[in-house]
Amino acid sequence: MIVSLKKLGVKDLNFNFKQVTRRGNSVLHVAARSGKVQIMNKVLDSQPSLLYMENCRGNTALHIAASLGHFDMTKHLISCAKDQEAAVKNLLLRKINLEKNTALHEAIYKK
């Protein structure tokens, strides 16, 4: 699915939500890095499964947002997980990356 994000203040770009970068980052990972909650919402509306996708370092979008101190984005990603069943929610909140860190660890050790 390709969606234009022009209405969100992004220059005339289209995103293929299944496309990933060389490091395995999805468009949700990129949105998490940017801290732009509007873009993240648009991505999750179109492709909610990206919430659980890991990049090559085992990081989810939640790991990235937490590690960069994007509080509003982190809070929103957690609330998206809370809308899921308990077992599914725990997959995201307790997911460890290749460094054996959860998103909470990343928030504490943020760079």
C-alpha cells in the first residue's frame, strides 16, 4: 500500500509501508526516529503490524523512540500496544533487542 503523506507536512513523498532500509528499518522505525507522531499515526492506521517489526539490531519503533527521548511517541506506541490482547502487548513491551535491552532499558540509557 502506497500512501501520500503530503497532508502531514512531508514533501510530496509516497511510502510503500512494506519497504525497508538496508538496516531493516520500516517506515515506522523512520517515523520513530523523526519523532513525528502524525506520521506514526498514519503508518499505524495503514499497517498496524509494523508496531512489532524489528530492524537488523532487533529494535522495534518503540526501542528507537524511547532511546531518542521522544516521550510523546513512546507513550503513544505503548498505548497502541495496550489496545492489543495482553499476550500480544507483552510481546512489544518485553521485547529485547540484540543488546538484550527492552525499550525501558533504552529510555534509561538514552544517548
